[in-house]
Amino acid sequence: MLPYTTVEEAEAALNRTLTAAETLWLKYSANKSDYLLYCHNLPLFFLSFSLVPLPLIAVELIPYFRRYKTQPHAQTPLPQMMACYMNVIKTFIFCVGPFQLLSYPAVKFIGIRTGLPLPSVWEVSVQLAIYFIIEDYTNYWIHRWLHCKWGYENIHRVHHEYTAPMGFTSPYAHWAEVLILGFPAFLGPAIVPGHMVTFWLWFVLRNIEAIETHCGYDFPWTPTKYIPFYGGAEYHDYHHFVGGQSQSNFASVFTYCDYIYGTDKGYRYQKKLLAKVLINELYSLYGK
């Protein structure tokens, strides 16, 4: 909870005028405990997971967009989408929710702050970039472990029930996997603690990124295509398409870990084969 409740008190403490964002934050958070602010993660996750995939549901029902599907012949009926959604919500209520509510002491210990001043856009951007890199690297190795015989048969196979993923499948997994993969997500803020606003933004963006990666569509206008080493839907779709035997494309966000450790060879080989097939088809059509 902030040590001051009015703009005048805050400006006197900081010895400067509050920005518009800081004024809004003060008015919103002044009478709220740090624990209550931390618990905002729960509705933020629910809203982002419930709302972001909605356009993808509409796209799935419109034949025009089928040209952008990573697996053009695979379609997910609406009832199956809703069943997946409800399964994730149950895991959220009985697993993620209680874990979030009980993990506040750890968040307090690592130093996530709620006061003023608010971080600059530059500070938030740098911290978010660090969080993505740390999560991606840690997730890569945990994901590889989940593809060993015991890890896959007992835990990870649930996530691979969908060989053609769609937006709602991003957190569709065994409850143990949901908890295990929470560790890489918390590791970045633990190493580089920031403001609660950054903490919220990190989990919302990570959730949106996971939805985009599992959406099953490779849209040419996707802004993430301009992010260096970003994997995206087409990259991760190969991992789901191969299924339980997949030893390729383990990274959650970027592609450099798979490249460095040689776990993208199957994917790159398939890309070469598809390129040759396309060239041969074009030659047969226009080569004469």
C-alpha cells in the first residue's frame, strides 16, 4: 500500500509533479493492499485468455482464412473449442488460482514494488525483454525433459492431445505441467524485479504470445514476424504436428536455443523438402 493517499502528498515526497500515469496509479492503488494488487493477475489472465482467442474462433469458421492455416486440412469444431476452454478454466480455478493466491510471500520477498515512481517505458521494455529471454531458455530445457519417456507419458501427453493446435490450447495441459512451467515465468521477475505494473504486463503478454504461437494460423501481417529469432505459430505447429515423438522445436518463444542445441534439424529438413516440392510444382506449371 502506498504511504500517501493524495497527489499533493506524493508530489511532496517525490519532489516533482506526478505524470498522468502516476496520478492514475495513485488514485487506483492508494487504498489497495499490495496483496490485492498482486491478485489482479487472476482476472487479467482470465480476461486475456478468454478474449484474445475470440477473433481466432471467428477466423476458424470463415473458409477464406483457411489459406493461412498451418495445417489446412485440420479443423476444430466449435464444441471442441469450448470443451478445451472449459477444461483450461477448471485448471485455472483449481490449480493456477490457489497457487497465485498462496505465492504472494515469494513475490514480496523478491521485491516486486507497488509504489511511486512508475517505471519508464524504457525500463519496462528492457525488463520485459529480459523476462522473455529467461523464460524461453528455462522453458526450453523443461520442455525437453517433458519429452523424455516418463515426462511425456505421465504429464506432457495431455498438451499434445491437440496435434493441430488452436488459441485455447496454449495452456491446455496436465495440472502438474501448468505448475512446473510457472517456474520459468516467475524466474525473470525474481532475477530482475520490477514494478507490479510490469509484473502484470509480463504475464498478460506471455499469455498472448502463447495464444499466438498455438493459434494454428501463419498470417503474413503478424507483427511478431519482425521480432528477431521469433518462432511463431508455424514454427511451433511443427512440434505439435509430429507429436509425442517430436525432438524438435522445443523453445516457447525464440528459435536460437533449438538452433544452438540442434533440436530444429527435423523442422529445417521438412522446410527444405517443402521448398523443393513447391519449386517442382512451379516448374511443371511454368517451366515448359
